[in-house]
Amino acid sequence: MVNVTLTDVSLSYPQAETPAVAGFDLDIADGEFLVLVGPSGCGKSTTLRMLAGLEHPTSGRIVFGSQDVTEVGAKDRDVAMVFQSYALYPHMSVAGNLEFSLKNAGVPKAERVTQVETAAAMLELDGLLDRKPRELSGGQRQRVAMGRALVRSPQVFLMDEPLSNLDAKLRVQTRAQIAALQRKLGVTTVYVTHDQTEAMTMGDRVVVMNGGRIEQVGTPRELYDHPRSLFVAGFIGSPTMNLLNARRAESGLVVGDARVPLVRNAADTPAEVVLGVRSEDLRPSGESEAALALDIDLIEELGSDTYVYGSLARTEGGGSADMGGTGTVGHLGERPFVVRLPKGSTPKRGDRMWLALDPERARIFDPETQLAIA
């Protein structure tokens, strides 16, 4: 086990117009479960490959503990990697797959057997050791791939979207097993995913990446409650944060016809801003100057919660505040506005609902810099 430090790490490919990864600075604590998350092409897998030694940075340093491994090859880094594809040897049994790396390393047979049995017990593979990969389910194959990494007792675990080939139910089950196993072993782990739900439920800290750069690093709660940029606000959370064009007024912000009160001093706010509010921070209210009018398009009943989707409407004579077109209040990216209501709520499609927001929970962003206003 070891702490990992990346200092100003960048990687540029020949003929590429922009770097795949640029100015990546991060300290990963010994035993930490760190998740890299972001859309396709954001540089998260490239960063993982640099940690593994499969790619070498154009500039910057990578340090494991006190050892600079920037130019050290993959086989000499003492890392274990679990890939998106299981990459199991089809002609070998589960036991054969688990002990393969130990056998190559010259570990005595008695010790190999002990380590394989220990890993199999931890991953609930005890009764499957004689089976071939084709006789296993997707979840079992993924656990074998993890076990093959586990038996090596590496300094660092690297996982590249290991659950993407599993069905939804199995993903939930397996991600809980991975998180529990990592905490039991205490091995420094870097996990890559494009699924923000995975990132939020598994990581001690989460690194949100975009365009090869770090957008924000923090605990899942920090990212959810205090996104530092419009990108993070629109990426983290399910559903993501509602983002609305608004303009400054003496009493707060004007959104369509609504005058939304804010806790902060309006004089410190730019003339035009983006207002962010989570779906659970809205509540039904009576019609008033401070309420948002939602025309309901879709209702999702999830048992414990009800999600209401729609568009924010203008009343007669409204329209001066919208910066994004006509007919509705400007909702960035043309995503539907969503409200989370408690169990038992009974709105109907086609109805108009009036909503009040919690001003202490609202966030505002500068549309020019795309950054949150403190």
C-alpha cells in the first residue's frame, strides 16, 4: 500500500490538436478509494493508463510513495489492473486464472494454493474454482478478474470501468462488493467510470474530469452540494441540477416572471447569471410572485419518490428575463426541469404546478466564466 502523487501530468499524442490530459495535479492517500469520472474522451482512462505504466506522460511526474515511477514500465510498478473486458484465459479454470500471475512469479505451489483459496473465499468463488470462464455469469467472471489482481497483493489497484458489461441489478450488487472489499483490504485504488452514480456511491473522493482537465475534486457530498462549475452541476446527480438563465434584481433574481429571493447580497451578483437548484430543493406552493410555474409533461412514480418533469412557463406579459428563446424560461441545454416530490404526491400530466425553492440551497454561476459564485 502506498500514496500516489501526480504533479502537473500532461499527455499529448502526435497530430492531436489538444492534449489528452493537461496539468493533472492530485495527491491520492494511502488506502484511498478514488474515482475518476467524466464523459467519454475526458482523459480518465488515459490517466489510469499513465498510472499503470501503459502510457508515459509528455510532462510531469508520477510518484508512488517515495519512488518516482514516471518512466518505470508497467511490469515494475507493482500495480494490478482490472479491465472493462474480463480478459480471462478461456482454457483455464477459475483456479488457473487466479494463480497464473503467481505461477509466473515463481511463487511455491503451497503458497499459491493458500493465496488462491483466500481470494476465492473473499470473492465468494469457493465453489467455482474448477469451472471454466464460459460456465460463469458476467458477475462471476468479473469477480475472477478482480481475484486475479487481488492475489498479487499490489501496491495500487487500477480499475477501468469494470462493471460496464453487467446488467443494472448486477452492477448495483457488484459495486457494493467492490467497495466493501477495497475497504477491507485498504489498498490504494483508482477506479474509472463514466457513470456518476457509481462514482458517488463508491468513492471516498471523486475527481470530475472534462476535456483532459480536472473540473473538481471532493467527496461525493461536496460535489453534489457545492459544484464549482456549470459542468459539474450538470453532470453530478441523478437527476442533475436544474440550471436556469436569470438576471439580477434588488430582491434577488428574476427567472421568467418569478422573483426568486437569495440569501447572498444581490449587489455582489453579476447582471446575468445561471441559477442552479436541485430537484429535492423545490416544493409545491401557492401562486405568488416568488413561485416558479411548471407545466407538467411527464411523471415518474418510483415508489418512494415521484419525479415530475416539465417546462417552466411564463404567464401573460412575461418574457423579459429569458435569455434562451421564447415560450419557456431559459433552461440550459434544453433539458426538462425536474422536481422530486415525496411518496403520495399526485400531480397530473398537463397540470400547472407552482414551486418555491430553498434560497439557502440554490447555487448561482457566472455564465461567462462557467464558475460558481461563492
